[in-house]
Amino acid sequence: MKAHVYVTLKTSVLDPQGQTIQNALRKIGFTGVDGVRQGKYFVLSLAKGLTLEAAKAEVERVAREVLTNPVIEEYTYRIEE
């Protein structure tokens, strides 16, 4: 199984890198983009034999305790078998 973890800044946190990307897109003619939020993407290869429930618990713990700063970031994930 693999877990795909997406980490982004909370919507209440300013995203200067996302704003810079949005401004650059506008300058080169992409006028249909109203906003950009940047983030991080991780692919975790999970140990063989984990149940789906155990995999979810492991991914949530890794995401919460290692991959994110819970004060300013949030995460989502999906698991593929």
C-alpha cells in the first residue's frame, strides 16, 4: 500500500509563495486563476501486512506528528492498495 499525503497551510495563514505564483501566472497570461495555495506532497510506502485501519492510523500519526506543523498546517491523505 502507498499513502499520498498532502500538507497545506491553513486557510487562515497567509501564503506568500502562493501569492507570488499567482502573480507570476497573471503576468504570463493565465487570467483564469483566482488563487494559489502551495503545499507539500509525500508518498509513503507502507509495510506489507498492514490492515487498512492500521495503515490509516499510521499515516495519520506520521502526518500529525512529523509531516505537519499543526499550528499553521493541515493535511489530507489517500491510501491506495
